[in-house]
Amino acid sequence: MVTENLPSDDNLIPPIYPWTTSSELALFQALIVHKPAGINKHFSMALVTEKLATQLGKDITSEAIWAKLRTMFDLAAVDDREEVIPFPLEEKEFCFPRRDYASLVADKQKDILRDRALGKTTKGGVSRVSADMGSDPSRRNVMLREKSETPKTSKYYEQK
């Protein structure tokens, strides 16, 4: 078996770019608009790379820019300051709009109940659909309360 001679991490040399005063100035101007920190840092770096390539008239790699920025800034600290995610991450329960999907949900519930009565099991599909998939939370809370108050006597609960 032939093994390739791949460079190890110790042998990797950071790309060297001949930074001049004008190229550093162009870098700072690009960084004003596109700050490579936080969740979108790699997208911003792509834009900085493109902007520098057009302004300087020659190609420059993002690795060379990252190497230059590491010499000037503590990138880990900059990244920590920017860890505010620009969109909410809260989880919300998904509900179909009742006015649009009421008939489909009712049909699916009937199919599931009919299959359970016949003893069929589902293979990979939805095995349980709640009684109310609408967006009315007060109705859902009433149904959950009723469900918790009823004794659990189905085969599913007896097996556990």
C-alpha cells in the first residue's frame, strides 16, 4: 500500500504576503465594513478577501489575512465579544394553521384511529397525532389536562 507524503501540522508554513502600508490601509478599510468575528466571520472574511483582491490588483488568500490579523489582534477575545447570535434561538412548538389544515389533520387522525382499531402499525410515518394541531393554545391546554386526567389503559402503557 502506497502512502502519500502529506505535510504535518508542524511543517505547515503560514502563507506569506508582502504587506505594505497601502495594503494594510486597504485591509483596515475592508474591516470597517466587514468585521470577521462572531457567527458570520467566515462570510465576512470572504468579502474582505474579495475586496482586497480588487483594490490591490492581486490575489490574496484568507489564510494570509487571518495570519496578519493574528499578529495585530487577539482574535479569540474579539470572537468572544461577538458571540451574540443575530437571531432568536428559542424553541416554539409548531402548529398547523387550523383554518388551512383542519380537514387534512382530521383525515390523518381518522386514518390513524382506523389503523389502530385494525391493529396495523405504522412503518416510519407519524404514529401519533395529537387531537388538536391548531394554533389555539387554550384548546390545546384543555386537551392536555383531559389527557393527563384519564387513566392510561392502552396496550402501549401496559407494556412499559
